[in-house]
Amino acid sequence: MSAVSPSVVEHTGRGPLGRDEMAQVLARDIPRGAYVNLGIGQPTTVGDHLSPESGVIFHTENGMLGMGPAATGDAIDPDLINAGKFPVTELPGAAYFHHADSFAMMRGGHLDLCVLGAYQVSASGDLANWHTGEPDAIPAVGGAMDLAVGAKQVFVLMSLFTRKGEPKLVSACTYPLTALRCVNRIYTDVAVFEITGGDQVLVRETWGISFDELRTRLDVPLAAATP
């Protein structure tokens, strides 16, 4: 491990992060006591890395506040699921409410943070995560638009490159947009980025790739994050 600046740390002695490790890195940055919504798919794994002692309260768009870890074995209740239809547990004090009330919470700015997946994120924080634009692709907008504009902060959890090696952090999104200038941070398998709305995307940490190499692989202006 080496530092290229006082604030950007390069973990060049190991490969890219696995999916579970990515979720763990993001979880450590969620403020204590925050109200958080985890998007469908990989973002739901973030909850596995936060204990009840963190004070973080999870919200599901299908109408639950105080969601606990994923349910297994005898703890599975088919009527107790998250937005992705996976069985979950409830924590003491959990509450249930109508789907419309849940979306009112999302749209009304009552969530401190949401974690979403993405197909693309632009350097200015535009988000594209519901459709690739391909004729045979199945669109899946869900509540992403409501979360992206309603949550006080938006963290994206995704791999940085496609299977073809194309970057998902781009100068401008080419896929249909979910929301404009909504993303604050991007957590990927090789780096953590911070979107400021300025001329550059800030890099906080890297894994399996150097800061200089990252600059050559992305067509986005990068700079070191300040402490």
C-alpha cells in the first residue's frame, strides 16, 4: 500500500475488491443513525455490514422502516420481504405503512442516504440505472427516480468497467437518464470517487490499480480528494 497524496491511498498490492468487500467499504462511510434506503440488487448487501449498534435505520420502498438483516432458515416469513422480494428480518421498533406513504418519505427528503446500482454515472453526477436503451432490454425503473431526487445523498455501488472493459464512469451518460446531478459518491471494485459538481472527479482510494493508471483508463478529469 502506498500513498500518492495525503488523501488518496493506492492498494496496489492486491486485486480489485469483491462484491462483498465493495459493500463493506461503502458501509463504513454511512453516518451513524442515518435513515437509509438500499436499492435492489448489490446495494442490499450493504446492510450485512452494519450492526444494530450503528444506529442506521433501513427503509424499504414497499413499506417498512427498521428492516433487519436478510432472513434465513426458520426466520423466513414470506410476508416480510424487501423491495427486491427477498425475505428480511425486522428490528425492534420496526414499522409498516402504505406503499404511497413510503414514496412520500422518499420524495419528501426524509431519507439521509440511498444506495443505488448504475449502468453509468457522469462526471457531473448524472445517473443512468434503469435502462441500457437496447431494444430487447427490460427496463426496471422501480423507485430509483424518486430516491435519486429525494434522498439527501446518493451513493452508487457498481463495478467500474463493463465485461468489455468499457468504463461506467463517463464524461456524459449515453444511456437513458434516471436523474440529473444527483450522485455524491461512487463505490467500485477498483476505486472510490467523489462527485463535487466541479471540473474534476475526486479519487479517495484505489485497489489493484494506481491513480495514474486510472487516469489513463477514464475519459474523465480526476484529482486527489482533499482530507
